[in-house]
Amino acid sequence: MSLRTRLTIFLLLFGSAVLANILALLYMARSVSASLDTIERIRQRQLLAVQMDAHLRDAEAALYRYQIIGEAGFKSQFAEQLDKFGGDLAKYHQLISESQEQDWAATLDNALEQAHKLGSELIALHDQQTGDLQTFVDSQAQLTDLLLIQAKPARSEDLAYQESITAMQDASRAMLSAVTGYIASPDETKRVRFTDAVVGFRQAAAEFAQLAQAEDEIEQLSEISVIFDQMQLLGSRLISQRDLQQSQYANFIAVIFNAGQETIVGQIEPHETEKFTTEQENLLQAVNRAILASILVVVLISASTIVFMFYLSRQVNRRVDALLQGAERVAVGNLRSPVNIAGTDEFGRLAGSFNKMMAELASREERLRALIGKMAQIQDEERRLIGLDLHDGLTQLVISANMHLNTLNSRIGSRLDPEATQELDVSRTLVKQSIDEARKVIAELRPTVVEDFGLKEGLRRYVADICESRKWSSEIIVEINDMEIHPSVQAALFRIVQEAMTNIRKHAGASRVRLVLHEQDKSLFLRVQDWGRGFDPGAFADDMSHLGLVSMQERAQMLGGSCQIHSKKGQGTTVEVIIPLTTLKEGNANAAK
């Protein structure tokens, strides 16, 4: 049976189960429609209860702030919150039907009326208190001016006279301090202080009256008495107003508390919560009945679908896993392990095509690696022949020319004029530089330093010579002792180091190089590191034009190893090569030199 046929059967079973559930949902929708309407009305009443409680608390806060701060905005805010409470209460009247709920609404109506009345009286009392307090402060300032500026300077040498004026001034200040303190925080000690200050002022005024002699002093005593009487009257009234304010505010708080905490929070909200819970239980019962009815119809179809789907998903998962494992093997280069999937369905045909593709890729990879190895052999052989040709041909000719120039200089150098002698010296220098450059090129083309001194000493000499010529600081650590390494592997390792040093010389702009070659975890580990400008390896991951990087990786892979290039801009570059020890003795024909 094909996968498409199995999926079609599954869809038919699934469709039958869906149809049965749709019929059950239609039945359930009719059953719960009424419950949802009731729940919505309960929700609206709950929301109104919460809002009414919030409006009461906001009105209380606004009135309190007006009593403390006196800003007109809090007065309007108080009225606004009570109006909102009244609007929500009117909506609550429209949603209730039970007699108990109507009693609660009537209680809230009464609370709203009392809150309006008490709040208005408190606001008016606060306004009157503010005006009286300002008049009291002005009177005290007027009295201070009369005592200190007009009366006191008249008889500066009369000590009793001065003491009576000072006593009256201190008493007036004490009256002001006691009144303002009592308004801020009612306390019986402040009321006593006010009374004591009044008595003290009267005693000081009596002493001043006995000392007054001049006509202007008698007039000043009369003005002092008038202002003092006014201050005494205002102070007593302010203290009484504060007592009344405290009493009325306590009544206001009691009204708000009874309406908010006892009626709304204590009775309405629990009542609505209980009704909501009851209706919710009714709704759940209706849903459970509908679900129970639908289960009896759907259970057989669902069971059949589950069994069929379990078998199908298990089969599909097993075959998909086999394909994924095959793809992972291909990703890591394993092209010799085919995908084993039996059957003639889509997965079986896909596995056959996949295995055929793997075999073709394996064949192509073998041919490609053989071609790469052959090209590497040809390239190294061409380098060797070119190096030999340069050494035996052009270099020998240049050396011979240099010898003839030296002979010519020794024979006729003293007979030439200075300009000719200078030109001859320049020619000799250029020829000598040509010899040195030719030897460098030959050394790059033929790794004779490895052939002559072995891999260990050859790498040391090669890297040290380049660092010395470039004036780089170097650190060379080669610890391979007497390890047996096949000549082809030695040549490949030297070529990797040679390519890394060439990249450093051409692109890195470094001043420090570090070479490490040693045994590590049953492998030969090679690292070439510089501290140059670095680059982004990801930018060249798919760029085959950078053959130097590719050649290092290919040479390492042909030896059965790996080559990793780590670099960041501004942080230098590190080339790391790991070659298995088993490859070192056997060599690799594809690695060439």
C-alpha cells in the first residue's frame, strides 16, 4: 500500500471524528447559550460593583487632599467621582431583580446622598477656615507691626515698657503657633497653649496700660486691644471649626466605609461571586453532558485512527531516520554506507535513488581526488624541474657573469674614470642581487632544505630565514624527535607551512610568527600562527579563487587529516593541521610532495 493511500484512509477517519465532534459542539452551544447570557449580566454587575467601590475611594481621597492642600482641582474631582458613582449605581438598578439586591441599591442611594451633603459641608467649612486663618495671620502681622515698629522704639530705655511689649509680641506668636498647629494636628495641648497665650497677652497688655503715659501710647493700647480681641475671636473660631471638621470628616468616612466595605465589598461582591460560581457550575455540567455524548460516538473512530496513525507514523519515522542518517553520512564524507529501506513505496524508491546518487558521488570523489593528487604531483614535479633549470641554467649564467664582472673590475677598475667605476659597481651589485633572488625562487620551488636537513631542521631553517629577512620575531617549537615520517608526508607538511608563510608575507602585515609541530592524541599537530591584520574566513568559504587556502586543506585531506583556519580581523590568523600517526609511515600517493 502506497503512502498516499494510507494518508487518504487517515483523512477519512479523521474527517469522521471531526464531523461527530462538530455535531456535539452544536448541541453544546444550544445548551450553554442561556448560561452565557446570565454570566454576562453577572459580570457586568461585578464590574459595576468594583467601579463603584473605586469611585467611593477616589472621592474620599479627593476630599482628603482638598482638606490638606486646598487645590480647586480636588474639589471638582470629588464631585466628579460621586457623579460617576451615581451613574454606575443607576446602571446597577437596571440590572438587578432580586429584593435583596434592591435593598442594597437603596442603601447605596442613601450613602450617595449623605456623602454629597457631608462632602459639601466639609468643603464649605474648609473654605471658611482658610479665610479665617488668613485673617488671623494678617491680624498677627498687623499687631507685630504696631508693637515692634510703632510702640517699642518710643521708650527704648524703659526696661519695664520694653518687657511688656516683648511679652505681648511673644504671646501673639504663641497664639498663631497654637492655632496653626491645632489645624494641622488637633491636640489638647495646643488648645491649652492658645489659652495660655491669650492669658499671657492680657497680662502683658495690663502692664503696658499701667506704663502708658503719652496720648499716642494710649491710642496704641486701644488699637492693640482691638486687634487682640479679633485674634482671640478668630483663634477660638478656627479651633472650633477644626473640631467640627474632624467630626464631620469622621462621619463622612463612616458613610464611605459602610457603602464601600460593608455593602459593596462585604455583600454585593460575594453575592455576585456566588451567583457566578453557581452559573459556572451549570455551564460546566452542560459541557460535560455534551462531551460525554460525543465521546460515545467518537471513541471507536478515534481509537481506529490512533492505531492506524501510530503504525503509519512509526513506519514513516523509521524510514525518515534512515534517510537522515544517510544524509549525515554523506555530509561527513561517508559515501560507502547505503540506506537500507525495504519496500516499493515512495520511501523505498527514494532510498534506491539516494543509494545510486551516493555510489555516483563516491566514484566521482575518487576520480577527483586521484586527479587532484596527480595534479599535485605534476605541479611539484614542474616546480622541481623549473628549480633545476634555474639552478643549472640561468643562475649559473648570472654567477658566471658576476665572476667576469669581478675579474673586469680587478683588471681595469683603477684605469676607469669615477663615473664608469660607479656604473661597474652598480652592475656588480645588481648581478649579486639577481643571484640572491634566483636562489630564493629556487628555494621556494624545491624544498631542498627538507631534503638536505630533514623535516625538523628544515622547517626551523626555512621559517627562521624568512623571519630574519623580514625582521620578524619568531617562536619555533618542533618536537617530533626520531618520529618516522614518509617523505611524501614531509613534503606535504612543508608545502602547507610554505603556503602559510607566503600568506603571512603577502597579506598579514605581521611582525611575529609562531610555528608548533608535535605529537598530540595519536596525531601529528601542526600550527602556524601570526598576529597580523587577520581576515574573515567565512567570506572566502565558497571562493575557489583563493587557491592557497584550498591547497592547504586539500593536502591535509589527502593525508587523511584536516586543516582548520581560524582568523578574526585585527587579531591575526592561525592555521591548524592534524594528521593521524598511521598516515605518517604509510604516506599517501595523492599527497605527492
